[in-house]
Amino acid sequence: MPTRKLKKVFRVYGVYDIIARVSGESFEDLSNFIDTHIKRLSEVQTILSMLMIKPDEFTRKNELLTV
């Protein structure tokens, strides 16, 4: 069985109300998790999914990454 989990949830101001950080073994695993656990919530109106690249893979020492 694939391992996936909801790692963190952030309440934010702006266009969206919540950002959820989810981990999974593959893109398909993440997509299935979103379809079966998040999209089915009646309160969810819109979802924008983005794949995260680890910051240390593209930043050099002493650089600041702002997201």
C-alpha cells in the first residue's frame, strides 16, 4: 500500500484559505489522495495543485528563498 500523508496545513490570507502539504510516493499516488480525501469535502470549492521542489536542490549557500 502506498504511503502518503497530510504533512501540514496552513491557514492563509489571500486568494486561497488553506494550503495543505501532502507527501506521496508518486504523482499518481498524490492525485489519488487528493481525489479521494480532499476533493470530496463539501467545503472545498477549488483546488490548485503544485509539485514542490526541495529548496536545497536549486539554491546556493546564503541565498534566501521566498515563497
